[in-house]
Amino acid sequence: MKRTLSIVAFVLVMISSVAPAAQDETGARTHAETIWTANSLEAARLARVEAQVSAGIKGDDPIELTVRQWMETFNIPGLSVAVFDRHELVWAKTYGVMRPGGSDPVTLDTLFQAGSISKPVAAMAALHFVEAGKWTLDRNINDTLISWKVPDSAFTKTRKVTLRRLLSHTAGTTVHGFPGYAVSEAVPSVVQILDGQSPANTPPVLVDLIPGTKGRYSGGGTTIVQLMMVDQLKKPFPQIMNETVLRPLGLAHSTYDQPLAPDRAALAAGGTYADGSPVQGRWHVYPEMAAAGLWTTPSDLARVALEVSKAYAGTSSRVLSKAMTRRMLRDQLPGAGIGFGLGFAVGPGPTQFGHNGADEGFQAYLTAFAATGSGVAIMANSDNGSMIFDRIAASIAREYNWPSLATRESSPAETVTVIACVRGAERAISWYHAAQAAGPADAFGPGVLNDCGYRLLRSGKTADALKLFKANVDLYPADANAYDSLGEGQVTAGLTSEAIASYRKSLEMNPANTNAIKMLEKLGAR
């Protein structure tokens, strides 16, 4: 079946198709997919990418699964991918369905929540108005805020919060991220969010580090930028973004509207938790629009990255000039370990930039190379999306020769999780013992098995999670948190007496463990 897609704006030869969908016993279409490629050469490259989606395991056989098998392993109902190379979009493909248990296939027009990828796109608008002379990068942000001010403190006495520092996560502001609001909940104003006042569900945004001295990721800081732009431009934030970035770049499938308008909602995927259950109401609402409110598609995210690459080369200036783009992609606090330019994360490869995103039941991934105009955008309607993003990206990088992405090694935590999910907990524990012995020592610790255990617990694999938690306390018997986590797994499994013993052990080691105190009270133990 032929489809006419908005991607024709790229003026490429199109091969477009919708593959037939397999049906499970409920009749749901589980393997629906739509494909767009620039030409037959790119179609062949796409086929090779799909054939190479594997996880290399040091000291063990590699794990080789199809994209759909990876999705099934991690309870991911729907996935959408777009690849661009040499300053052009070259292919896009979707897999699965729009919501768990549903039958509507994900298409190239299906909207996903971009999570924190909202931040660099919002940063482009803020920098656009720096170039227009509306505000500056290095002035005290309180000079441009009207309806709210950053609270003064000992930390801001000698160094001020500025737009540059807010966009690069070096302003010392608090609140890492936002959980959003269920569609049935009251939604706070931005000022209420910044003050931490009801119905806001996050603490107040404060400054507790001297600005400009340390990098620390802060969605709270980006929300300050959102309010400043609205204060200064006297327009709703979605309108600002539409006029400044989305419309000029032809991003017809993107919006910062929160909540979504009904016509957009009909195109939107529904979020999915790690255990495969749906998000109540399909998604959460994010009044923190600049930090987490973008609805979009991978193809539109590709257009954003392509514009950045072209502006970097000086061949386009629809949003930013060449000089501002190069400033945006420069690490603003080298050596701080956070690796942020103005909005985008930068590195590790030369001219590499991007961002990850996570909203309730959604995850997103964008990485690009400004010098070559190449990269990939991936979006999933699942909290487990990140478990396959790196594997798909690595396969694409091998095909398109992007060395810094193709040669990236998985961390021990990622590796043990993949082994546990595909080959079982015992195999994962065995691998961990061997890998830990081989070192390096600083790559291992109680957090590795602990993180994997929690991921399995959230995915409903309680028995395997318990095996990992138990192995962790055996390996690290002096770690109070390992016992606390084991207690949580035992509570989930209904093993009350065992959980009480684990929490008591954790509390003996760390009398300040308030979670253990709370859980012991909840379990009826003194």
C-alpha cells in the first residue's frame, strides 16, 4: 500500500511501504511496520542494520536478536527510527503498535513524547533571541524574569544564575527531572512548580551550588528558562516554540502543547511501564514544557539535528547562525564531567551532539555528528526503550561508519541486564563473577547487580530479581543498600519475614536508613 508522507520535503526518491502485520491469539497486530527509504541502496543498508542488532558480551557468546525480539524481551510495544547521513534523511522505519495490547500500528506520523530532548530544542529558541538582542547569555537571569525570581542565597552572592549556565546545567539549580501529571490530575502553573507549591509534585527549584563551578543536570533550571521566555515575549510557550523553531524547520508533527489537542492526541502513542502495563490515561501531562513537553517523531528530530549540522557548516541559518551554533556545541565547563554545550550534550566523538529523553512510559534517543550531517533518532513508547537504543544505534553506526558510536562498549550494568533478560539470572550472575575478577575494579560494585535487579523487578521478573539481589548481598555483605534492595524484592514476592530480616540487617549497618525504618513499620515490625 502506497503512502504519501511529509518527508517528501527532503525531495528524495521514495520507496514507501506498510508491511503486513502478524496477529497474536488476541488478534492484535504485533509486528506491524512502516518503512520509508530514499532509494534502493538505503533499503539494502537498512536490511543490513536489522541483521546486525546484537549485544557483544566480553567472555561470553554475543546475543543476536531481531529488532522485534529485542522489543519482546523488554516489553516495548512500539518503536520508531529515523537515520540521516551526509545532511539528508535516508530512511525511517517503525515497528509494533501504538499502545500495549492495541492493534493500531505505529506509523511514521505517530507522535511520541521526547522527554528531555525537549531541552536542546527549547535552547535553540532561547539562543535565537540572544542573537536577536532580546536577552543575553551572561546577564543575571533575575534581570529578565518578571513573574518569579531565583531566590537569593549565599551561593548566588558572588556568582549569578545566567542563561548560559542554565542551558549548560552549570547554574547550581536543583530538581533533576519531572514525573509529569496524570491526565486526571490538577496541573500546576510554572510558578507553582518553581516554588514547589501544590499541586506541584516536585520540590522547589533552588540554587545549592555556586553557579558556574560544577555541572549538575537540572530540569528545574530549564523550567526557569521557559518562564523567562514567556515573561519576556508575552506569549504561551508552545506558540514561541512553534514560531521560532518548529514552523521554520517544517516540523509539522511536533508540538509543545500540554495537554495535546484532540487531533494530535489521535496520532499519539500510549506510554508503557517496564512490566508492559499501560500508563493510565495513555500519558502524563508536562507543564514543564521546555524540560519535558515536546511531542514529536524521529523524522522531525532528525530535521532538528540536520538543521544544527547545516548551521554548523554555515549553509543554513533558519534558527541560529554559524557562530551561535558552534558556541552551542562547545562544552561550557570542560573538565566538569557533565559534557554539555548550550542545550545539547556534546561528545565523545568530534562534533558529536545529542540528548536522551524519558517521560512516563516513553523514552527517546538522538545522537548526531555536525561535521558530516549524520545521526539517528529513536523513540519508543516504553520505559525500557533505552535497553535497545544503543544496540540499534551501534548497528547503524557500523553500517554508516560512525566509529565513536560503533565501538562504544556496554557498561557492566547494561551487560548483566541484557544477559539476565535473555539468558536468565544465573547466567548473568556467573558472568558478573568472571568479569569482576578480570576487572578493572572501579567498573564493578554493589550498584551493578542492584540496578539490574530493580530493572527486572519493575519488569515483573520478581524471581530473577531476587536471585540478583541475593547474589549482591553475598558479594557485598557490608553494603547496607544491598540488603535494603533485597528487602524490597522480598516484599514484592510476598516474603514478609525474610524482608523484615533484610531491612533489619540494612538498618544495623546504616541507622540513618529512613526507608528501612518506614518499611519495617509498614510490615508491622519494630
